[in-house]
Amino acid sequence: MSKFQFHGQRENEEVVSAIKNHPFVLLWPGLKSLFFLALGIASFLIIGNQIGGVVLVLMIIVAFGIIFRATYCYIQSVFVLTNQRIINVTQDGMLKRGITETEISKIQDVSSKTAGFFKMLFKFGDLIVRTAGAGIGGEIKVRNIAHPYEVQQKIASMRKQ
């Protein structure tokens, strides 16, 4: 099995899969950062003097902040499938983290959704797990994971055991 371990792991619990978001989710923040960098460079070239330099520095800080936040959220978000439960950790910013878990035995339905040109091309999408004990809505939605259909089938086969 996997060597992935986490805080709160039970004594006889084995990690089957630890799944990260698809790296493609970093494309949009990267493009935004490039836009701000280009804006800063253009303002420096057009305005010149100290004001252009200040704008350039501010745009570099904004671009760095966008990339840092996106990378931090990417690194901290993980979907863990164990032989006993599923755990979804979603980092939605520097100070906002959501953790949802449910027992495999409580899962009622699992589905996946891949919609859009890039998601179809790079084979990533959303996994939806419906359960009796998932809190409000009874649903755990895992966004932008690679090969969601394969994960869906893995969970479905574990439910049958």
C-alpha cells in the first residue's frame, strides 16, 4: 500500500490513495500573475521614473501573492482514500481549510463529472460522493482531481467488499 500517513490515522487503517488536485488548476493563477507582471513592466517602460518603479514593485508583489496562494492551496489540498473512510482536505485560501470525512460503509453513491475542453483533454474533473453522514447536503465534492472515473470505480469496488 501507500506510505502516505496523516494525523488522525487509525491503528489498522491503510491509505489506498492520496490524490492531489490536477496541476492544471495552477494555470489560471499563473496567467493572472503574468498579466500583473506585464502590467508592471509596461507601466515602468511607459511612465519611467519613480512612479513606474513603484507600480512595478507593487505588481511583482501582487503576482507573487497570487502564485504563492495558489501553490499553497494546491499543496495543502488532498483527497485521502483509506480502507475505512474517505477524507477530503480542501484549502481555500491562507486561512480557510475544510475537512470532510465519511466511513466507506456510509457511502450511498459515487459519481464523477468531467466537463470542458481542457478537463476532457487532460483527464481531470470532479468526484461526487453521496452519503448519509456527510453533513449539509449529504454530499462530498472533490474538485479537479486527475482521473475521477478511476477513483469513482475504486471507491465503488471498496463499497462492495
